[in-house]
Amino acid sequence: MTTSCPVCDAPMTEFDTALVLEKYETLYHRCPDCGLVAARDTPWLEEAYESAIHDEDAGLLRRARRYQRLAGAVIGLERLKKGKFLDWAGGYGVFTQLMREKGFDFWQFDPYAKPVFARGFIDESDAPYDVITAFEVLEHLQDPRNELAGLAKRTDRFMFTTETLPSDPPPKIDAWWYYMPQVGQHITFHTTDSLGRLAKALGYEYVTNGSNWHMFHRGPLKPGTRAVMQGAGHARTLRNKLRRIG
């Protein structure tokens, strides 16, 4: 049976195997066209999501504060401070709460997690948003084109993080921390090429820092926004750019 790439539909080839959740022998495939690596047969997912936030995630609060600064800068540069925003698959709502404390009209959606910090601000509609964020989410999606199609109809600016594969050819499963087979929630691993193709399939253009910070957008971005997006994750460069922004 041929396994097709969930982004570009090219036939995938066998890449590596790993023991997921320390008991499921799993085959990972790689797309020879866009470079994406994925586990396509994933019978363990329900078990992996018994806890929405896995025990090994010790950096949740630190990341939320960093995302708050970066998202706030982008929203300000795009002159959208009075807009409405959604954090999709936002876990317990920490980021949403931090953004609301800064005066941004942020809402939250996550079917797997109780919104402990965002009660009263749960997205239950199909309303449009000026920006939708999704931090550390795309590596969880088995069918990213279809799973993001609904969001693509609701915003012209989709800002997200995911670690792209660090080399070509990519590292084997036991040689890169982000695969995390012991947790079982990370199943799809992108390249900048696969993300660019995904953006096009959803009707977007794509800007990235080439590593972990990405944005799909329709229409032009402000020059400062593009500079921040391309510098995000590179701490010294980003600090200098944010100082110049004011």
C-alpha cells in the first residue's frame, strides 16, 4: 500500500522505525519531494492524549511569555491592536490569559484540554479573526491540509511555531529531540518546503525564520512584521529589531 504525503501527495518512502510510548513499533515515512517526515499509522494517539499537556513539557510558561512578546509585536506592527484574535489548540489557556492581560481581545480553542486560564473566552463559532495563532501544534496534525482548511477560511494571518527538520537528509528518530516518540504526540515533521507548499494549498503566502517561527498570510505584511518574523528565535537579532520598533 502506497503512503502519500499529507502535504504534497507524493508517494512517501520508508524512513526509520521507533518504539512509540515505549511499546508501539512504528514506521516513519519521508516525502522525497517536500522532505516531510511523518508517522502515518498512529493507533496510539488516544492513549498519548490522555493528558493534553505531556509530563515532559517543562517549558510551557516560558514559551507562553515569549509568544506573548512576539505575537504582541506582530499585532502592533500590523496595526491590529483593536482586532479579535484566536489561539487555536491553546492548551490550558495560559497564552490567551497573558494576551488578555495586555489588552488584546484573545479567545481560545482546544478540544483536548480544559481551559483553566481562559474560561469565559472559548471560541464556539465560525467567526473570522484578525490573527489566529497555533503554538507547537502542527507537529500534532496527521492531515494538516484538511485540519487547517477551516481556520484558513477564518483569517488572513495564521501565526504558528513548529520546529522544522534541521538537516537534509533529516536526522534519524533517535538523533533529534523533537521527534519525542516516548510521548507519542508529535507525528508530523515539516521542512520549510513542506510548510511553503501547505501555505500555497491553503491560499496563503509564507514567511519564516527558517527554523521554528512561521506565518501564513494573505496580502502584504508591514516591513517591520516581516523583519520580526524572519528574526524570531534569533534572540539578539530580534531584540535589536524590537528596540527599533519602539
